[in-house]
Amino acid sequence: MLRGPNELNTLSIELLSRATSDISMLMPGAVLPIFNRIGVLDMAPDAARRGVRMRVLTDISQANLESVRYALERGVELRHVEPSGGMQFAVHDAQRNFVFIRFDPTRGVKDTSVVAFLCESPTYARQLMYHYELAWEQAVDGAERIRALVESGQ
């Protein structure tokens, strides 16, 4: 069990540096600027050179637009989903994964009460990825979402 954003950030960096094939994340939009600030997004080109495909489902808004563009420039595939509470997760190499639950999407990502559960079960990873693929197919392409935000002036 991981407690607080520092442990989650440390785990994210560790798993990204060890990934060999893919990383798929469903996360709040407010996390992307944090990943930008702590250097996770700067690791994306190296991961891509190792053959790692990075995909992120998140809510794309004016608040994280700069980080979204930065991630796209570094080869991260991004798609937009509406913000929600509930479960967010990351799956690395279809095996290692961590899941955290936020029932209130208005609570900040710096909230130290956040708890995540690390699991290394390929069976559970497959279940998460089944739902991820369904959401990925229905989500809006990141570049399209950026255009829509710019055009609407939001």
C-alpha cells in the first residue's frame, strides 16, 4: 500500500524507468502538470526508444494544456475523458499496476490522504486493461481536444 503523493510519484518514476512494452494510465488531469514538474514526462522519449508505448486517459482542460502539449511532443498518446471520482490506475507491461480511489474529484492531487494499492497480478492487470481499452476507444483524441479548447476559448 502506498500513502501520499510522494510515494506515488516515486513509484511512477521507478516503473517508467523499468517498463519494457507499455504503460497505460487513467488519471486525473491535475496529475499531468505534476508529472511534468517532477520529470516523468521528460522520461517518455527514452521509454519510447526502449519500445514502450505510453498512453494516458485524462481530462484535458485549460489548466493542464501546457503539460498536455509537452507530453504529446514527447510521444505520449493522450485522450480526453470527462473528470470523475472513483478509480484511477496505471498498468505497466500488462503486469505491475497500482490503483487508487478518489470518491471526490474536487479534492486536490496533493491530498496526503490518497492511498494506492500496488499489485503485480497479470490477471488483475488484464481486467484493468479490458476496461481501459473500452474507455480508450470512446475517448476524444488529445489533439482534437486541444483544438476544441482553443476554438471555444475555454
